[in-house]
Amino acid sequence: MRAIKSGLLAGAAGVMMLGLAPAAVADATATASVLALIQSPTVCGRGGAETAALPTSEIVMVDGFGAETFKVDTANPEAQAWFDHGVRLRWAFEHSESVRAFRKARALDPTCGMCAWGEAWAIGPNINGGGNDADSIHAGLAAARDARRLARDATPMQRQMIDALIQRYSGRESTRGVRFARTMDRIARRNPDDVMVAAVTADAWMLKVDGEWFDKAGKATDPGVTRAMTLLEHALTVDADDPGSIHLYIHLTEWSDDPHKAIPYGEKLALLAPGASHLVHMPSHTFYRVGRYRDAMMSNVNAVALDKRYDGLAKPPGGLPGMRLHAHNVHFGMGGALMAGGAVEGLKLADWYMATWPTLTAAPGAAEDPSMLYRQIMAADAYALYGRFGDAAKVAGLAEPDAGRPLMRVGWRYARGEAAARRGDAAAVRAEAAAIGAILVQKPFKAPMLDEQNGFAALFQKVLEGRAAMIDGDWAAAKTAYAAAAAIQAQGPEGGDPPLIWYPTRRSLAAAMLAGGDAAGAKAKVEELLKDWPNDPYSYLILAQAEAALGNHDAANAAEARSHIEWIGGERPLALA
């Protein structure tokens, strides 16, 4: 996941298959295939007690995480099955569950060296940012050394993989990552058609890079990025259906100069791992980047339903709120819904988000987890959905967040302002903008991301000022306000997965320019922003009106047609663009 600066399982012999009663976890808007999977859950292993944290002995093997296998040094079919499941979980970014699966494999065969390798690998660094703390490094090294001690029956290549992993956790800290990547790369060059080795190596090169993988022009910032791309593209010629390679390839191409390369792989990933919520979610990274906002939304509607299914079947420690990527799935779905006009799906996701983290509106605790800041940033999309699509009573009934949650209060004010704009009440919109301004005057935001939080609030204040001016017909004031919002948005990376600001504020600026009689300027502004927000349906509607005003009727008709491709909502007035 980009930094904010992001076949059903065949049970091996001896693994008991349990059919559990379907949990009531489906979202009504999930697709038919996901609903069918939820209604027919299959679990391998033993059913654990419904406790907040299960011991390794109680872990269950939920179906639908893929079919890849990697033969290791065990004659125990159950241990092999749990090793394979650990790999699948690791590529599905279920990191803690992956560790538990590998530990289960080790418990079933204490002599399996590669089972210990799997535990060490899953404990360690990942591109979502975990596994770098001292405890993880210590545990990873201990497991890797266990693997070396036990690996008498491992293949020569597997023993080399174990030695490479020991380098990840030992020696000079500043060189651990690159030493692991280089050692794995030598193994990959000697075994070019081994897809598992290629994926582990590509992952290592991706982790080795500090900062972004690509510059703003979509060019690789480090030779490791180029090498990872080469490894994955070759692996996909060997096995075009390997979920791990596809997952990494989507991440790697997302901010390259050609994200379209991942489309054919993204379109089938959910079919290859239909029970893995994060893999069902992953195509949305590509879909959003290429302007398929409806598909981005639905990928995450399905992913959220699968998160609920997994929670009902496997009872992972911490439940749904503790699933590290559950909030990301909900956030991404909300982002797609906002761009596509998906009111029904979006509002359900917004309700779910606010209900899952109810403490977001309450006074912060004394020792609050830093992740709560990101939860508040994500909540802005929920508030945007309420403001853009929620009924008046719903918006009026939204609880005012505690004063200790200034970022949430900004989102709440923004929702009320957008709702007022929909009913044409310029005075009410202006009042909400002023209330955000009053929050800013108090300077309530604290590190980390102090500048980002201030910019976040100032941007929404300016958007509401622009909305009020558009309602009043003061095109010059609207243009000034929206230009200020666009300038704030341009200070950081406008993209994201999904973007922190739910829409391109340049779109609003183009609408103000068009309303003020500058059709040529509006056209140029839309054409500029569509390079970053391809297929934005609202922007194409503005472009159609600008082309018509310029007398370009064929171009106007073409833009009008494009404006409907990704839009599933209702009317789109210029004042709300």
C-alpha cells in the first residue's frame, strides 16, 4: 500500500474438512459469487473457540485463499497443507494469520526446516510497514536459525533460502534488507522459473527501496524496482495465475507510467483467491488508477463482506477492528463510491466504518494507538458520503465529535456543509465553512502529520466557501476559493490508494470557470486533471458543457457519453461539481 506522505483450497490428505453454519456477515450489495461463498463456508482443521485470541492449535484453515503449493521438507501432509496455507496468507497480507499457520505446520512436524523458514519470513518486514520492530527481528532470527538447524532434508535451494533469510535479521541493520534481496536474487537467477522464489525476491527488492518506487513521471526511482518488475513479469509468463505474483505486480505497476499492464491480472485475481479479502480488494488499486471507479468500489464491497466472513469463521485475534487492512478496504470502497456516485453502496460502507470504530467521535484515550489518526483521515470519506448522498435527517442526526477530535469535527462540518449545498442553502454552507475556520484558528492539530491535518481542514473550508459562492452566483469568489483548495491539494501527492482528498478539487475550479464564462479555461483545466483522475465522470460532464459553449458539438457529445460510463448516481449540478 502506498505510503501517505498502502481455485478453492484442496484439502490435503489427513486434513479434516468442517462445514460451519454460514455467519450473517454478507453485505446486501456484495456480488452474487461472494454471497454464494459466504453461504457455503468451508474450513480445514478444527473449529476454534470464539475467543478474542486463539492459540496456534485452534487456528482454522479458511477456504478460498488460492491453490499455490511449494513442496517442502516434510512427509506429513497436514504440515505441508499448513505450510502452503501460510504462504497463501502471506501473499494475501494476512501477516499475523500467516505466522500462526506456519507455527501450526511446525507443531505438526517439528523436524520441518522450511516450516520454520515460513514462520521467520512471515514475521519479518512487509510492504505495509510491519515487521521491522526489535521484537519481530529477534523472533524472525530465532525462527530462521531453527530452520537452518532442522533443514537436513531440505533441498539445496531451500537451504540457500534459509541462509538468505538469516541475513535479513542479522548483521548491520542498515544493510540487512539489501543483503537479503541480493542473496535471494542469486537464487532466483539460478532458478529462473521458480515462481515462489521470484515472488519472494521481488518482494525483497521492493522492501529494499526507501520512499516511493516511482517518480511523478512514473519512472523507477531505484534499480531494485526495475529488477522486481522483471522478476514478476517473467514469473507471470511461467504462471499467469499465481496470486502472490499478481498481488505484487499490481502494487508495483500502480504508480508506474503504465498501470494498465496489470488490468488482465487484476481482473482474474478475485477468481483465483475468492475467499481472500485483500486479494479481492487488490484489483481496485489498478481499477482506480485507470478510472474504473465502479469496479474499484465493488472490489471493496466484496472485500468487506469477506472480512466479515473470515472473522465469523476464523475468529482472528482482535476481530474485525483488529484486522489491519479492514479499514483500508472500507476506505477504498468509499473512495470509489464517491467518484462513481455509488450512493447505496457508499452509504452502507460509511455506516459500517463509523460503527466499527465508534471511538472516533469520542474523547481520545491517554495512550491512543497512532493508527487512530489514519482512521480519522479515512473517516473524512464517510462524512463526504453523508454530505453528498445522505438524506437530510441522517446528516442532521450525525453526532458532533468530541472537541478532542478536531479532524473528525472538520469532517462533520464538511458533511453538514455539503448537505446544505445540495438543498441550495448558501448561508448554511458558509456557516459550516466558518466553523472549520474557527477550528483552524484554535490550532488544535498535533504531530504527526501536523501540516497535512491543517491542510486537510483548510481545503475543506475552501471547498465549502466555493460551494456557497456557486449557489449565490458569485463566480469570481467561487473561482478564488476553489483555486485555493486546488493549491492545497497540489502540495502533496494528489494520488493515493485511495487519495486522501476524495475528489480532484480542480474539477470544482473548472466548474466555476465555466459558470463565469471561461469555457476555454474550464476545458483546459478538465483536460489537465483527467491525466491524474482518468474517466472522472463529473469532470467529463463539465468538459461536455465547455465544448458545447465553444461550439464543438461533436466533442461535446463524445464527452457527454464518456460522463456516463463510470457514473451510477443521479443528477450532477454544476454548483456541486
